[in-house]
Amino acid sequence: MNEIISIKGLTKKYGEKIAVDNLDLIINKGEVFGLLGPNGAGKSTTILMILGLTEPTEGSVFVCGHNSTNEPLLVKGKVGYLPDQVGFYENRTGLENLMFTAALNGKSRKEAREKAISLLEQVGLSYAANQKAGTYSRGMKQRLGLADVLIKDPEVIILDEPTLGIDPKGVQELLDLIRTLSKEQGITVMLSSHQLHQVQQICDRVGLFVNGNLLAEGTVDSLASQLFGEEGHQIKLKATLLTPPIIDEIKLIDGVRRVELDCNELSIWSDKESSLQPILEIIMTKGCRISSISQEHVGLDEIYQRYFEGAGEK
Ligand SMILES: Nc1ncnc2c1ncn2[C@@H]1O[C@H](COP(=O)(O)OP(=O)(O)OP(=O)(O)O)[C@@H](O)[C@H]1O
């Protein structure tokens, strides 16, 4: 089965407040999907409905073919959930904490120990295996949390703001780890974040949530073109001998939406980053001399300014 999470018409109302509004979304096996949105957008509420921890007002969620509302225990068996605040037994070591979770999930003591040791290595915590969890930094706790989730052999992992409060180096390591897990073990990952640049690094696809609505979903590149249309990429180029026939030829290139010539400066808007190469080929074969080129990616920064600024960072 390719569809791992299937959401249809999902709505959650708290009184008059619509936290999630008629959401349709499909997440496929092995994908890393980012739920992106400012505070209060509806990300956590969506996650809770996927996990079967809160009931939708309308609509449905299926995870690995199980209905989250009617079969929450079956869903729980498939999904590992890492909340934004992970709780451990602070007086037990990292290893003991993991072995405890493994035992709760039916593993024998020997199996639990082997698996816990292997996971501690995988998440880069072997050195702290015998250190009390209460002494772990936030980044270490998040990594231990990931190991704790993986010990249940989940098909899907859902991470709520996994990088919150971690220093930049720790963030990078955690993101790399999540990406590796997904790509090497085929685990489907959904993570929520309001950190645009982090999500861009590891997600195959992103859904942009604002006020309970999914404004756009796709790759970060396609988000930019969905939200900004023809202004996804802007190429500016200064060259000699630019003529109307050259401009007509450039307009035919795949992805190119608009071309303007002002004196010897050409502005080209394209929804594809790859348009640059054929543009250069045309200009150079016509004998034009290029004096400057710049390509601006109208994307994350614009999206951030438009949808996130003023929404309040945590
Ligand atoms: N139990 C609740 N009762 C009433 N309103 C709620 C409840 N839970 C969430 N809300 C409201 O629903 C909206 C969506 O909240 P949610 O926590 O899903 O957003 P979020 O995108 O996860 O935000 P954050 O990034 O701050 O965690 C918010 O306006 C919030 O105040």
C-alpha cells in the first residue's frame, strides 16, 4: 500500500473556533512530510486527530488502512509519536528508559537490551547510554525520544516541533537523522514545524497551514509557484544585442512565464529553476555578451514574510 496517511474532509471545531478546516491530504510510504505553519495554525490538532487522540468534528483519517477515530489502538501500533515535550524517567539511564519501553511493547529482556543498544548507537547516544536521562540536554532528550519511538518498530513516525529549543548543531544532527531513517528504512515521517528553513532541508513535501486551512502543498519549489504564480524564480540578466526575436525564443522555454526587456537588462520570471540553462544557450548562440546574471529564488523568504511574520514565534 502506497498511501500511509489518508485524510478526507477533516475538520475540528472547538466551540466557534475552527482549528482545522476541511483538510484533504495523502501521505505516501517513505515520504518525509512537513506540516508547516505559524503558531495556532492547526498543526497539533491535525496530529492529534491522526493519532486518534482527539475526535474530528467531521471527516476521516486513515493510517495504514485503519480509521484513527474508530480503531485508535490499531493506529497506535503503527505510529510512533514524539511530542514536543518528551517525558522520561529522569532517574533511570537512557538505556534503562529504552529497555522499559521495549518491555512494555512485549520484547524479552535480551531483545530489549540489544535493540536499545543498537538504537542508542543509531541516534548517536551510545556515549550517554548509562547516564541518567535527567542529566540529558534537550537535544539529547529529543534523540532519546526518537530512539524510544523507533523501539516499537513503527511504520510511521510523527514528530511535533522536534527541533524546538535545540542549538543549531543539534538541530542539524537531528534533521539528518530523521532524513536517514526515512530513506534507509522506508519509514514515513510527518513533522510539524514553524521553522521554514529546517523543513525545507529534509521534507520531500510540505503542507502550509494557516488558520486551519491548507493553503498549499507540494515541494518547497512548487509551494513558491503555487503561492506566487509566475514569480517563483526571477532571472535578471544584462547583455548586449538583446532583440525582440531573442525574447520571443526565450518565452517558449519550458517554465518561462514572463519576459521584460528594459534597455539592456532582461527580467525573466519562471516557475522552474532549470530555465536558466536554455536561456543562456539562446543568448550565447546569438552572440550577445553577458555582463551580469542573477537568479533569485522567490520562495521561502517571501512565504515566511507573508504568512509567518507577526504570527508569533514560540
Ligand atoms: N483544546 C482546545 N480548546 C480550544 N481551542 C483549542 C484547543 N486546542 C487548540 N485550540 C485552538 O485551535 C487552534 C489551532 O491550535 P493548534 O495547537 O492545533 O495549532 P498549532 O499549529 O499546533 O500551533 P503551535 O505551533 O502553537 O503548536 C488555535 O487557535 C488554538 O487556540
